[in-house]
Amino acid sequence: MSNDQAIILDTIDKFLEKEVRPVVKEYELADKYPYEIVSKMKELGLFGATISESYGGLGLSAEVYAQIVEHVSKVWMSISGIFNSHLIMCTAIEKFGTDHMKEKYLPLMARGELRGGIALTEPDCGTDLQAIRMRAAKKDDHYILNGTKQWITNSVEGNVLAVLVKTNVDANPRHKGMSLLIVEKEAGYKATKLSKLGYRGIDTGEVEFNDVAVHQDSLIGLEEGRGLQQILSGLALGRINVAARGVGVASAALDASLAYSQERETFGQPINQHQAIQIKLADMATRVEASRLLTAKAARAYDSGERCDLEAGMAKLSATEAAMENANEALRIHGAYGYSPDNEVERYYRDAPLLVVGEGTNELQRIIIARQLIELGNF
């Protein structure tokens, strides 16, 4: 790690310890949006973490970004989602947008003045994105949007979305009828916050589009039928982010378990002296380290410009399952204390399930991995 990268991570750690850790329980249990934390993240440049320096961003590599996400998620996973969904949208704009689009949006988004998200999922459509129904009909020089998106991060408190729509419902194959539009909230969409088991504090909403009109220049790339490919490119970074979140949650569960096992005594000795607990701790630590290495490998592949769906899929699968398993083991190690909302492992137990379904379910990741292996013929 370079000196500059070490300074960035040290700055993030100090911010987390001073500004975030003391208020996590309050905000998370109340499902309260952390406005003050978001303002500080703007100052730190997190909303421009992976945006190029030419547009005012930090221009960080995916590898450094993944480390930031791990550190953040180890303290409070929810807030990593506030800038991750935003940066997936920024990636799509920077890779596929026109020069005018990049100059208009990226500097504002890098500063956090515009906070975005990606509107993909619908009430009857999640993993199978080609099944979306939301329509964008062309009328003169505008698109008219009608439909509903669901589980959309940053839709309530943010102010702009990249919306995946059908511009040609008769296209075959289906993805050729899909396009990606930039839609600002002032265009008229309405977002309603949804309640969740975990991943609380952050706004996740249902978004309704009723005759919302946007100019044709809002089409990313100015070419219809490219939307699925454009957003999948951004989701590669998103899966690396989710993998890093998994490492953070798994690591936090391990640390909490290590600390508790030194304090809690049964049968006249700390529970970390019992082999049953030692076996759990060993497995937890191994899962964390393996997932961290897979995530770093996926990030390096992304940074090299190579196709990285195999690496990102493996990292996402490994790290998120590690988060689930470590959170479960942490709860068992803590016993009744872990079942209480006064204890942080209860939050890890609620947060981890999101990771195995977000940014493509782990069942989908297994299929992606297998198909890549079959295509390669070796590993």
C-alpha cells in the first residue's frame, strides 16, 4: 500500500471512530437517516471515490475502494450503501455517457451535491433484469416513463437515479429493448421509504413514475438498447463493493467474538479455552482472510480493465456467505447476549442476509462462476 493510500484509510478510520461508532446504535435501531454522517462523507470525498480526478473525484482504484468499504462496513454497513449505489451510477455515466453528460453530472456527484442511485429492481423483477416492465415511450424529443421500481437505495434522500427501462417492448432478445436513463427527482418521480429487517438507517424506497418526462439527451450513450450492458458494467464494481461489505461484517463478527470469548467464563475458565469455541473462531478467521484475498483479486482484475465477472462473482459469493456464517457463529458464541439489540452482533445477524441477495443473488453468482469455468475449459 502506498503512503497516500495508507493516509486515506487512516483518515477513514478516524472518521468512523469519532463520528460513526458512537451513534450507530441510535441511528440503526431508530432507522434514522444519518444526515450528519453523510455531510462528513461529502467532505471526505467518498461520493467521488472512484470518479476520475478530471471530474473532481478522488480517482481511487477499485482495490483501495474495496478496502475503504471493508473498513466502513466493519463499523456500520448501511452507510457504505449510500455511496456505493451512487458510484455505480457514476461509473455508468463515466464509461458510457456523452462528454456533456459527464461534465454536467460527475463534478456535482463527486462533491455529493447530487446523490444518485440505480433503479433496476421492480415488484416482479429482481435477478432477471431482462424481465423489467417499466416503459419509457418516446414522444417528440422526450421519454415518458411509467412504472414502479422497488428496493432502490438513495431514492428518498437522493436526487437523481439511473433508471433501467424498456424502450422497445418487442425487442428480441429482450436486452436489446432496454435503455438507461438519467432521471432527476425534480422530473416528478415519487419515492416512499420501505421498512427492512436490517440495513437500516439508509433510505431504501419504492419509486413511482407516472408520466415522468425526461429529455432524450438523458439517455446514457444516446443509443437505445444498450442499457443492460451499461448497468452490468457498473454492477461489477457493485459486486466488489458487496464483497468488501461482507468482509467487513464477517471481520466485525469475528472481533466481537474474540473479545467476548476472553471475558465470558464457564466451568471456571474463559470460553476461548474450550475447543468448541476455538474451532468456531478458527473457521471464522479463515473465512475472513479467504474472502479478503478474493475481494482484492477481483478488484485488481477490475482495475486492469479485464473482464472480471468470474472474480467478482467468486468474491461476492465467498465474502457474503462468510458474513452470514460468521454472524450466525457470533450469535451462538454470545448466547443470549447476542440476541439482544444492545449487542452489536444482533445487528450483524440482521445485516448479513441482505448481502447474499443484493447485487445479484448468490445462486446467480454460482451460475455465473460455473458458466465462466465451462467457457474457459480450465481454471
